[in-house]
Amino acid sequence: MSDKNLVYRGKSKDVYNITEGSYKGKYRLVFKDEATGYIENGKAVFDPGYDTVVGEIPGKGAIACRFATHFFQLLKNKGIPSHYIDTINDNEMIVEPATPLFMQVESPGFEGSEDLSNLEFTWRNNATGSFWRRYPFVKPCKNINKVVEAWTKGDVDVLITFEALEETGAMSKDEITTSVELVKNIAEIVSQEFASKDLHVIDGKFELGRLKHGDGKIVIIDEISPDVLRVCKGYSPDNNGDCKVFKQCAVTNYSNGKRTIKNKNQVRASDFIDIFL
């Protein structure tokens, strides 16, 4: 498809406007093989919890598309609306056009001002990743009961509080409440689905938006795939839901004022091919 129909180019997929045929007026999502992560000892380590593209995993786009298809169909069966319409190729999906949650800049004449770009909502079953880096007083992999956070979506994601979203007018209190409830409901469905395969979802992130055709109700958009989930093997919870094997799994470091945390039992994106497929 020509780039003239390109609506958005992202880290994991590109979005195109369909201008002809039976899906005219809809969007086509093209899932890519590019993957985010970090560089360690000169080598790419793929991790969906990071924002930087560090390489490609052949076939990852097709795996992500199949995963997204599985979960969007599962949500539909459970009565949870999304923008999903159909999957037409290994790495291509048709969706309803939607407007991500955002806010236009109020004073564009001031240097440095900019729009609030698409919001993403993270949810966390356990304390790891950026959550643990920000709150290192919490033991790694502690059960945090699907804590939901809002982040700006861009080259560098930035945490934004729900109070700030309300007071700035980016979202109303009711919209925030609805969004958090929606994210937690979907997170529970996703977590249970992975648990049926003896796998545990550590955390994930969803993008919400409003369908352009309809009553403006907030629904889940974008994707549910290995690109937005961290999943681990060998999860062993105690009575509080804290993982009992975190001392063998979590590896932390503190150097030059920066904290890092890694999970040794995390499922690699390339291993997702045998799950739900």
C-alpha cells in the first residue's frame, strides 16, 4: 500500500487509510517485525517494556497479528467492544477508525508547547520494570493487583497522573474511572487466558480511544500482542500473590545513579508462536 495512505507509523506497526474496496473508510494495521528492547554487551535484548527499537525478529509481525486477533475475538465474545473488524493476512488487520485519547496544546505560541499525544494505560500484576525502578522500596515481583497508570505515547513515554489529566481537562473524572475499569477488566481476561497455558502476565499496556463512528464511547484500540505484554514462566505465588521465586528470577543492578531490573523467566517474543495458535 502506498505511503500516501499512511496515517501513523509506529514502533510495532503502521496504520493505513483504506480508500477503496469493501473496507473503504476503515484502517489497515500492518504489524512489523521490528522489536523494542535494550542493548547489552553490544547485543540487542528484546523486551516490550522498553521504548526503543533495537532490531527485528523475523515473523514477529505475523505472531503479533495472530495474537491480537485471538484476544480481540475473545473480548468480543465477552461483550467488550474494540475497534477490531477482521484479519485479512498473516500480519494485516482491518479496524474501525478511532481517535486516541489526547489533548491539543492550549498555547501553541509558547516555545516548547506541544499536544498531549496518544495516552497509553499500563497495568501491572507485579512490581518490575519501570514501576520497580521508580519505587525500589518495593520487593521485586510483589503483587500490586493490576495497578493502572497513564503514560504519554511517543519516542519517550512519560508518566502522567490521573489527577493531572482531570485538572488539565485532558479527561473528565468519569472518563478516567471508566478507562481504569475497562483496563482492569481486559487485564483480568488476558491474565486468565495466559494462566490457562500455565503462563503468568507480569504487566501490559493498552491504548484506548473513541470510535469515529458512533457515540464516542471509550474502547480498547491498537493491539493486544507480545509487543504490549510481559509474560513469564514458573510463577509461584504465595498467599498474598507475591511470587515466591523472585530471588531466583529477578536480577537488579544500581550503577551511575540508575536502577535496572530484569526477569530471567520472561517469555521471549519468538517463543509466543506456540501459544494460542
